[in-house]
Amino acid sequence: MRRFWILQGLRLAGLGLALAGAMAIAGTLNLNQAQGAVLLIGGAVAFFFLPVLMAKHWKAKG
């Protein structure tokens, strides 16, 4: 159950980063568009790929 909540926390953090990046690109946050793009891409990677990679790592480990 602990691992499930860790994966959900990663997804939530990725969603938050992607949202902050989109807001920065739109001009709502006080960041430039390049920083917003980095946040958006990093958030998308964290949302879609990190939980999958961690689950595979945990399965392979034991």
C-alpha cells in the first residue's frame, strides 16, 4: 500500500509541475517562457514515466 501512495504522490507532483509550467508559459506566473517549458516537460515526464519506471524497478527487485 505504501508503494501505491508513493506512485500517486509522484503523479501529483508531476501534475503540479506541468500545471506550473503551463501557467508560466501563459504568463500567469512570474517566470519566463523557457523556464515554463522546462517545468512543463519535466512535469509531463514525472507524471507519465517516473511511476512506471519505479514500479518496474520494484518488481525486478523483489
